Amino acid sequence: MTKRHPQWLEDAVFYEIYPQSFQDTNADGIGDFAGMTRRLPYIKTLGCNAIWVNPCFESPFYDAGYDVADYKKTAPRYGTNDDLRNFFEEAHKLGIHVILDLVPGHTSIEHPWFRESMKAERNEYTDRYIWTNSIWEDCNGIHNISGSLRGISDRDGSCGVNFYTVQPALNYGFVNPDRDWMQTPDDPGPAATKEAMKDIMRFWLKMGCDGFRVDMAGSLVKNDTDGSATIALWQEFRAFLDAEFPEAVMISEWGEPDKSLAGGFHMDFLLHFGPSHYNDLFRVENPYFSRQGKGDISGFVKTYVKNYEQTAGEGLICIPSGNHDMSRISERLDEEEVKLAFAFLLTMPGAPFLYYGDEIGMRHLHGLKSVEGGFGRTCARSPMQWDSSLNAGFSCAAPERLYIPIDPDENRPTAEKAMAQPDSVYHAVQELIALRRAHSALCSSGKIEFLYAEKNAYPLIYKRFDEQEEILVVLNPSGEEVSCEINAGEPAEVLYQRGGEVVRSGGRLTVPAESVSVLKMV
């Protein structure tokens, strides 16, 4: 079967590293590239063969690095460009690919481009950002602009921003511009922005990066309510990459797979907001994967199938265990429930994403003071817990110097404990990754068909298949035995089982409480 994505993405399982919180080696309380490199064998042993690194570039860190001040220079607190290059090289030696977080929609107010753009005199960067003609006219109410930055320079006008007011929006043009300061995507300013972003991609790909996860990928062209102009923009980026870096992977933070894949992205990353019903799985009052049995997965499945069909059956939709922008999966699920959640995540199409620490059951630490624009998100960004030594092995700094406080519980989960306990979440994840990689039908582009996903009901049953094999996944997270009728062949082999055996009588399946079975079919 011909696949349009690089072959390495087919069996990729990503591990997200939030560099600030992963491993500190110089006792400044902040993680660094040397720490990331030191922990590569841990990631390899877990089974992950790809890594997503959150923004690690020069930044004033008003938004944890999503406010870039220099796209081609790493933040000194993490190390040098050479240190990051070394991380790429060491990862590659272990068969691990690395993608960086690309933030193409905005920069920091401290970026040299923006400093030049603020000047009253016209220059190369005057149109690199979105400015109105008058300080008295703002950008509020314009699609894909979140507000305005005004009164900070000699230049007359207000500058549109993408998120926080310290993140001025780069100019990729407007659909149907109706004010004289709005430019089209083909005007010189937006065209220069596109070329600058290509140059940034080229810089890191030549250094050894394997691709990018793209922040706010659907937000670039403004007033683009149907996404068509932004799709066309990404198709241009895709053509550039195909010509120069055909193995470079692009994964979008878009949340609309039909649009992102049309734009040339290889996969789309499901979001915790928007229409996907992703939160129904793990992050609502009654999550589907709770043993309380009060969840509803039907909305998620209905939306997933709709998106799956719109992607021409490729189904390359990434479902994360969590990320730096949402609560920890452990906030509402205990360890046994998390194991079943991972059984789902690791048997679905598309590349799974594991947020650092989810594999050991790290907790969501309520009540933490906001750090670097994290606000409520700070509670899910606490340092990785490695062992029982000082600061759980994250850092040798004094505890008060840590980037974010460590979990204060003396019984906090650690990688050391999880690896020593045979029935830990860590080992469940490790076993499920190995299972996924051993069966082509369970990998990224294996097909899926949902056989039972009824409203307010359990179990969840789906079939994964390709030309070589057909596999049935039967999940019942609820605390009660359930039964249902399905139309499927006979199982020939149990590939994975937790919580008891499924009993079949004709077309009726009886599924034990809190169980998962992965069955190879005849």
C-alpha cells in the first residue's frame, strides 16, 4: 500500500518533552538539553521511537517559549545550538526521531523583526506583522486575531496579536480584505513572511531535526473562516518540504483533520477544545474511562468517524494522553483506569503521543502559582519524577529554585518505582507499545471500523485491519460486566488481555468489568 507520509511515521509513538521540566543537569532548577540527552535511553526502553520537544528557542518566556525572540537560536538556559544538534544525533543513534515545536503564527515583542516593524520609517519588516493605520483603530473582532497591541511605539497603528498581548501576529494576509491596511496572502509582506518561515524550517532540518509539530496551524491567514486560504498556504509549505526535505514530518495543532491533511500535514493533533469530544474520554466530570460507568463515547466516535471519512480513510489523527496545555490524565483517572485509557490510545490509528510523566502516573498538582504564562496549565507542567533522591532526581538545585515545585507527596510516583513494579502503568504502556509495533494493523495507517460505540453505553469495540491481518479491540472501562451484539469473525488468538476474558456466544459478547482484550481474528 502506498503511503503519503514518511515511512518512519508509520510505527511512531511520540514522547512529549517539556524541556523546562524534564531533567536539569547544571543545578539551575530548569531542565536542559544535556538532561534530555541523558534520558534518551529511558525513552527508548519505554518503547517510544519519536520525540516532540516543546519550543526551546530564545524567548523572554512570557508564554513558556511560545513567544519566540530568535527562531534560529536556542534559549541559553537549555544550552547551545550545538547541544541541540547533539541531542538530535544521540536520539538518531537510538533509532529515535525528533520533531521541534514550530510557532509560525506569532513572535515575541522582543523579536528583532517586531522591533523593526514598530519603527515609523518604512523598512523590510514594516509589513511582517499586522498593523492598522491608526492607533485609534484596533483589530478586535477579526477572525483569527485575539486582540490588539497598541501605544508601545512611534509607529501609528495597532498591532494584531495571536494569543497573549506579547505575541504579535505575523502577517500571512487576509481573505477578502476590506480595509486598506489588510493585505492579501500574495502581497510582498505576507510573501516575505512565508519565505522567512521556510528559511527557519530549512535551518533546523539541515541541523538534524526530523520535522515539526506546528502550533496554531489553522490560524495563519486572517478572515479565513472556511480555512481554504490557510490550506493553500500550507500546501505551498508542503511543496517546499517535498522538494528539499521529503522525509520531514509535519503534524498540525489544528483540530480539523480534513483541513490539515488537505494542507499537506501528515497528521492532525486532537485538541482539548473544539468539536472533537476528546475531553469526553478522560477530562469531563464523568469520563468514559472511569469505572463509574457514567461516560459517553458516542460523540467522540461520531466526530472521529466523520473526520476519518473526510481524510479519505487515512485516519491519521493523533490522540494524546495529554500535553502541556491540559490537565494530567491522572486528574480524573486512577492507575487502573489509566492503563485501560492507554490500551485505547495505543491501539488507535495515527501516531500516539505520550505526555512526559503520564506513563508513571504523575499527578495534576492543583493550586500551583502560575509560571511563565501557564496559569492553570502550570499544574500539569511540574518536573519529571525520576527517583527518590533530592527533587525526585530532576535537579540538584535548592527546592525553592525549581522551575515549578515538585510533587510534595513523599509517596509520589517515580520512574524508578514504576520500572520496578511489574504491574505499573509504565509496564502496561511498554507492553502495549510493543504490541502495536508487532502488528501492522495497529500502526498509524491501519484501518478502523467501530463495531459498538453506543450512546451512554459500554463496551467500546472496534476493528483494526490491513491487508495482512484483522484485530478486534474490546474495551470495558466500567466497573460492571456488560454484553452486546456485534457482527465479527471468530478470534484466533489473544494478543493482549487485562481484567478477564471476553466470552462469546454466537454474535453476543460478554465483557468483564474493567477489562481490555485485543484479539487477532481468523
